[in-house]
Amino acid sequence: MGFISQLFYRPPILQVAALCWRGTGDGVEILLVRSLDSNRWILPKGWPMRGKTLAQAAAIEAWEEAGVEGQISPHSIGIYATQKRRATGIKQACQMHVYALHVSDVVLDFPEADMRKTAWFPLFEALEKLREPDLAAMIAVHLAPDP
């Protein structure tokens, strides 16, 4: 890496996301939320939190952004690379650690209820709505029914 490149290099930042899912009589449903900036469908996500594991932080984000609670897996189902637009407008590489949250409770009154739209989608419809192919593939491997 050259000197000029080093001046502008920013190492990847880390975020956590919750793959909120529930079983239904027809299969698996995934909860997606609308992003605040681009209005696209995403998983609830946020920053690591002091004193919390990454899994716990993902569960807290799911509660704050979508009003769901349940059993969070202590182990990530995977990591995918994405871009995060910083307040300066500059995009920075981001490593998103994803944790599966088996949802057992959904409430309508949650911290970001007035800012977020949430919706449950059948598994394969949810995968089509996500714009990150690596994330969709990770979810499909984790939740798709065995043939």
C-alpha cells in the first residue's frame, strides 16, 4: 500500500445483526426492517456494546429496531462484508457478524417503532428482498429446509 493510500485507509468496522426468525405451519419466516437512510429491507443491526457479547448486542438491536425477543444463538452464523456510509458521507468497509434469534415474543411498542417499518416474510421472499447476496446465501444455508 502506497503512502497516499495509507493516509486514506480505514480498517473495516464491526457491526452485529440479528437474523430474527420464527417457524410457522408453512415453514420459516424472517423479520426484516426498513433502513432509516435508504428505505431498503435489512436485518436489525447495530454496534457492539460495552459489557455485552456480540450476540447480546444483536439481541438488543432486534428489540430496539423491531420489538422482538427470543433465544439468541451465542455463536455467529457467519460474517459478511458490506459498506457503511459514515456521517461524513464516506463509505467504509464493514464486517457484519450475524446471530440467529429464534423469536418468541413480538410487541408493537418498542424504542424505534415510530421510525421503523417491520414485516415478516416467508424465507425465500425475504432472501429476494435483501440486497446483499452474501447475506442471503448465509441465511439460506442456515435456515433452508433439508432436501
